[in-house]
Amino acid sequence: MAATAWLSQKLGDGRILCEACSQACTLKEGEYGLCAIRQVENGELTLLTYGLAAAVNIDTIEKQRLFHFMPESRVLSIGTIGCNLSCSFCENHDLSQYPKENNHTIDGRALSPQQIVDLALKYDCEVIAYTYNEPSTYLEYCFDTAKLAREAGLKNIYVTSGYETKKAIDTITPLIDAMVIDLKAYSDSFYRNICGGSLQPVLDTIQYAHNKGIWIELTTPLIPGHNDADEEIRAISDFLARLDTAIPWHIIPFRPMYKMNDLPPTSTEKLQRAFDIGKESGLEHIYIGTSCPDILHSTHCHGC
């Protein structure tokens, strides 16, 4: 299934600029964006995964790492294939990297926006989460679904790498109630070498979403030898503290997977150290892995 990707701009030389994310792909006829699911066809930018859900599950909202928004609510989580980044540690690489690794093959279960909303209502879900892969790459599908969800009295949450454009955020903001944003590191070289992107667009998204009044929570995977030095952890926590000390920060234990199978998992000691650094920066709500004491992965009033 496919639909016109209306977050785009036709350029004078026959190419089309995709305006969904900060990769800013400029494409000629037949070319794909870096996400591998947006392609120019017959002079129009097309979203190839519109109406095709590759993952559909029912979760609690905490599984999406939202601890301060509608706690314990029931969530219908959906995603497609494709992603604008190429993180070597991706937990969902079988979805996110699928079209890149399978000669642009498009896959998914036919599920219209209305059918997604009907499923959420059928299974007593209060929220729809756009997750698993990067939702800005299938923004038009998200938008149409979120609009129907809002009309049905459901909430919408966006789980994102933070690589969308301001135009994309402005487009989806009226329909999105909360965002979970990955801040994967505080190093441009990390983003370039491991994720296929850059740091500044993510920082800009976090700042912009917060300024627009969207409820946000941040996640950071702590990867041994790559982004777990005290200086880098402190740079992240200081950035968040300057923005708003009340923003929840989820420090995620790394598990060896995908192209980083040769690394050890994150140690409990390193997670604890990151927690302590965040507290030193003044952050009020920090959560780390479930192997740690309850106080470190459950919600508590920071003033108590």
C-alpha cells in the first residue's frame, strides 16, 4: 500500500526534498530516502508503508518508557518497517532496517488508520503508541491514525529518535499528547559513526518539543566504551537540567545485539554511576534498569 507523502517540497531541478526528517533527502525519480520507505514515483514523493503495520501489540504505557503520563494505562503499540537512522545497537533492527537489508522490499499487515483505532477500542486501550521504528518516516500514516484516535477519545504518544523536522513536529503536535525521545549520546561522532546521523537535530527536537508544551520523557542507552564515560553522561544530564529538571530521564541498560554483539551488557555499577551524575545535575526523575533497587526504576516524588 502507498500514499502521497505530503511533507515534501518540489525543487526546480525536478528533484523532491523530503521534509519529514533532518536527513533532508533530495530525491530524483525512482530514488529512495535514507529511511528506504519514502520514494519518488511519477513525480511525487510516496510513503510506501502507508496502511501497512509491521508490528502491533498491546502494552502498558511504562513499556514505552513513559512513567509520568497516564500511568498503567493500556496501549496499542504499532510500527512499520524502515528508519531514517541505522543504529548498530537497534533493538528492532528486524523492522527498522528491513527494507535496507532486503533490496527495498516492503512488508506489513494491511491495517488502515480506522482499523487501528477500532483495534484499540476493541481491546480497551486508552492510548495508541507510534513506536518500534521511527514514526516520522511514516508520519502521514501516524497523522491520519492519530486524528481518528483523538476523535474517538484516545490519546496518542510518539516514540522517536528525535530526528524529525520542526515542520513535522508542527504537523503532528495538535494530535500528540506525549513524546518519548531518544538522546542516544552527547557526541556528534557517536551519531555519525554508530547511528548514521548527527547530534544537533536531536537536541533541537528536544528543545522545540519542550517549548511547544508537549510532555516529553528522554531515554539514553548506556553502551560500554561508547557513551558511558562520566563526562558524556554529565553532558547529557546537564543539558536536560538546563532545559527542565522535571523531565524524566530513562537510562537504558545495553544488551549485546545486532552489530554490537561483541560488547558486554551495561553493568549495574555503571547504571548507578549515571544515576548519581544525573542527581548531581539536579534532575528530579531518573530511572534505570530493573535489576537495580526499586527506588531506581519506580516513580517516587523527588521531594520525599
